Amino acid sequence: MASHDLVIRNGTLIDGSGRPAASGDIAVSDGTISEVGSVDGVGAREVDADGHIVAPGFVDIHTHYDGQATWDRQLAPSSWHGVTTVVMGNCGVGFAPVRADNRERLIQLMEGVEDIPGAALHEGLPWEWESYPEYLDYLDGLPRDIDLGSQVPHGALRLHVMGERGATQEPAEPADIADMAELARQAVEAGALGFTTSRTLNHRTSLGEYTPTLKAEQDELVGIAQGLGAAGKGVLQVVSDFIDMDHEFEILQSMAARSGRPISISVAQAFKRRDDWRIHLDRFAKSTANGVQMRGQVGARAVGLLLGLQGTLSPFMTSELYRDLAELSLAERVARMRRPEVRATIVAQSTVDRSAALIGAKLINKYEMMYLLGDPPQYEPDPTDSVAATAERQAIDPAELAYDLLLRDEGRGFLYMPTLNFADGNLDVVREQLLHPASVPGLSDGGAHVGTICDVSFPSTLLQWWGRDRPHGRIPLETLFAKQCRATAETVGLLDRGLLAPGHKADINIIDFDNLRLHAPEMHFDLPAGGKRLLQRVDGYRHTFVSGTEVMADGESTGETPGRLVRGARSPMPA
């Protein structure tokens, strides 16, 4: 008779603690790890992991599956990349609480900020809730492959309480703040993992309007955070431009200090303020040492835009003729664009109008920042391989070169534009960020930016590029797993996962590390209403288990749905 539900034998165990790898076995019973080391008992299922890494499932704390989670059993593409828990509701955007007359505004906000097609949201969202607890109840009733945590978004909260005044960034009155704080308290009491907000000019609705939370003042932000403090639970998450660095830090630290709740803030290197990220992380570390927990969410590579014929952005999106061809099928567009006269007209019309309202229009002619992505994708390209540098060597117009590159592979390829974390022409700054004691991996934006960015593969980049393939400056695998598994889990209070240890949740990856390979992103049209999204496959994840049930096998879904809504902080089971 079997002693355990599952036994994984002979693997190289990297347990998420940062300790050195060791050979051993893992036993799983009732969804929980029961033994680690040498397991004598027999499993109802036995898996030989000889030659493979056995590690905890990844915890991705920065995703936007708020819509997809209401209609999709599979939280792909995150689940393809070894992720077993995702946390959504980041950046102050989401779909609860909501009154019927605010539904359209929330769709416009999500469509603009996170580049999720409005048509897909209109068709896919069932809107069977108004309050945040009701939203959680709806999510809790749906089967899914991996675990899901949710956070209450400031944008929705502000619209719900303040209506039009909230949408137009008017200052919140004391009564508004009290109402928002109470709703935030109720949300975390019902199981929301935290509260999130956005303070960046980059976040606009699909109509070009700034996010409702942009100008929220300190009393509003601290007041809502104190709502979580009154509940004694929940975390805070913020994205900010840090225009006035000292003042912004004071606000964010006050949110955490006066509520007693941990806070995490998006951190990346910008081209114009190249060293600010280091100041932020150093301040977060000092604050944490003084008893106010602050962490910076950092990426695994540059935050990069993808420009292509199928994407939201293209170097030629300001061309009238290019836009006229947009309704044709891809094959028809490629055929037309290969005509010399069409090529000449589109290139001539592609001079950027700096006043254009088109999202991204101010970036699309920066050929010195563009690279052919390729397959396998190259995420740390040499600056001498940029479209501009290559065109100069070939003595042609960079727009003409970009045009020809986008017609390769029958129009399915992409140009890659690293916009953050690449100011120095390499990823050395990312290595520094990842190793900083105040940092935690985040910013993958799984489920979002579906026509522009495909950073959902950040966890795989950590392993493949930083753990194996980078020619210099690699990072030990033990450190990478500790960051992406345990540190992320700790950041959102999920202490029952991210470790291979007795009593912890049996979320486990078995990885063929030598054959781990990212493929180039591809555009699919499988969202509701035929909406498009970028998906990225990867080889090397042999088995992914959630609570001891296999959900992915060699890159394919098993159809199992053990994933659950995670309501609030979690502790490990007694060993």
C-alpha cells in the first residue's frame, strides 16, 4: 500500500531557501510536502527526477489576470513557465468594487493601462458582482490550473466611492477617504491579499485620460493603508514616477509606517535618470532595517516593447496607408507590403507626428533602440546590432531596414525595443537589482500588455539567462530560486509555499535545466471576441505540480484544475 500520494526521487533539490543544492527525494501527501531527503515509503505515483532540478513552484506577484481569471480555466501563459501562484490586481487597476455605471470606465482603464483588448473584456467579463467580497466569491467558484491571489485596486475603489470626482483626480474628502478605507478593510478581511495604486503618468485609459489615482494625496493614500492596518493584514503595492523623489518616498514610507503593512514598489532603470533605482532600493533597505518593510519589485531583463505587423505598435503606425491595410489578413497585408510602391509610400509616411495621440507614437522611430528579436529571442542584444547601426553599415534608411525585417517569417516576427533597464546597452544593472537585498522579482505583467509586451517569461529568463547562458555575471541558481519562490511568497504573506520543506504546499517544478529554452513570442487570437494576445512557449519544464496534482507536463496542460483562490496570508501546515 502506498505511503504517499506522490514521491519524486533522485532529483537535484533546490529548495528555495538559498541553501546549496542537494540530491534527494520529495514525498507529497494530501497536497502537502510530507518528507524531504531520503524517502523510504512508496508513492501512489513515483517520478524519477534523475538529472533534473526539483524546486518550488514560482510565485509571480505582479500579474493582471483580473479579467482572464473570470473566464479561463488556465492562467496561461504564466502556468507554462513554472508559475504555480499568481497575484493580480496590481497597479491600481481591476474590476471590483464596481457599480454598473462604472463598468465601462474600468474596462477603458484596463485597456489603456494594461493593453488588454476592450472587446475581449466586454465579451468575457460576466459582472456578477459589485463589492470586492462578491468578486472574490465569484473567483472562488471557478476551477483553474494554478493558485490565484487578488488585491483591491485603488482605481476601482476611487470610482466606486467618488464617481466622476474620482475619475477626474479631484482631491478626496475626509468622508471619501473613510469610505475607501472601510471598503479596503472589508476586502482584505474577505481575502484580498492587499491594496494597490498607480502614481505614474504612463498609465492612461484607452481614451487618453490619466488614471484616477494619479494625483491622490498623502492623506488619501495613508488613510486607505490604515484601513488594512485596522484589519491587521494585507500588503501594499505601488507604481510611481518618483518625480519628486524625496516627497514620494515620504508618502510611500508613511503608507507602510502608519498602517504597519509591508509595501512593494516597482523599480527599474530609466534612460534619463539612470541611477535613481539604486537610491530607491538603498532607501527601502534602510527603511526595512528600521522596522518599516519596503521592497522594490524588479524585472529579470529589460522591460521591452514588441513592434510588429500583428502587434499594437509598429514603426509605421502613423502611416495612413499602413493603417488602411490593417483590416486585411496578415497574409494579404504582407503581400501588399512587399510591393515596391507600397513600401515606398509607407516608409515616406512614417515620420512621427510628435503630437499624435497614438499610444507609443513617440517611440516608434527610435531605431537606435530597436533590434530584431529573433528565435530564440535575444534579450540582451549588442548595441551594434540595433536597426540604426545595422542600417548605417548597409548604407540604407533605418526605416527601410525595419520594414524589411518585419516582413520576415511572413510578417510574424517582431522588433524588440528595451525601454527600461537598458540605458547602458546591457543588463548589468538588472544583475545589480536582482542581487540587492531590498529587491524581489516582479513586473512580469502576466495577462497584460497582450499586444505590446511579453514579459510573462521573466521566471524562465532568470533560470536560462542568469543561471546558465549569460557569458559573464551569472547568478547562482540557489539565489534565483530563493528570490522567485520564497522571497516573492514572503512579500505577499504566503508563507505556506516557496519552499521544499515538510508542511509546505506541494507546488513543485521538475526542470530539465540543460534543455530549458525560450521560444519567440507569437500572436494568438484566442481571447473573447477573437482578441489577440502574445504568448511565449518554453521547453524544459518536465512536470509542474500544484498541491501535488500535475497541471503541466512537458509544456502541455494536463487538464487538471487544483488551483484555488488564495484568501489572505498563509502559514505552513504543522510538520
